[in-house]
Amino acid sequence: MKCFNHPNAEAVGVCKGCGKGLCLACAKDSEYGLSCAGKCETELKLMRDVLYSSDKAYGQLSPIYSRYTAVLGMIGGICLIPNIFLLVTGKNMDYASLLFGIVMLVAAVWYYKISSKFKVKNTKK
Ligand SMILES: [Zn+2]
Ligand SMILES: [Zn+2]
């Protein structure tokens, strides 16, 4: 393929924005792929900024979910520990708080999974 602007020059790549062939002199690195000068370069840079900021958003979400995990895990523990004590001492368990504690722990595990997913996404960058 030849360059769109220089019919004699061999293209080294195509613009990610418009698909035109680009020689070494025309190809701009938009940090999101090759692009021709001008409109495409600006557009691709914008696109990269959007992608980058969504990565940052993921990074900010992760600690929030980690906090939920800690809080829910704590509530679950507070509900379950007295029941374990009742079980050990051979008394009747409080099924309402037992059930509540289990639900809280399941929710904590759920949030933990979400937060670790965000973390993986964040370190890949
Ligand atoms: Zn272009
Ligand atoms: Zn060219």
C-alpha cells in the first residue's frame, strides 16, 4: 500500500481513524495507534483520554468495594459468632440472626469478587 498523501512513498501503517495509508512522514502516534495529522490525531487522542479515565474510575471503585467487603463481613461475623457460641454450648440458635449473618457473609464474598475484578483490570494497564 502507498501513502495517501505521497503516492511514491510506501505506507508503514493505516490511520486508525479514517483507514488511509500513511508513510513514515505522515504517521502520527496518537498514543492510541497510528493516525494521520489533524482531525484523526485529535479524535484518537480524545478516545485514549476516555479509555484512560475509565481505567482510573475502575481504580477508584476498587477500594470502595473493598470497604463494603469489610463492613459486610464484620456485620456477618457479629451475627454469626453468638450463634456459634450457642451451638457450642448446646442451646437453641437464633435462626433469624443466623440467616442474616449468612446473607451478609455471602454479600461480603460477592463484593470481594467485584473488588478483585476491578483490581485485576487496574494492574493490567
Ligand atoms: Zn485519519
Ligand atoms: Zn506520506
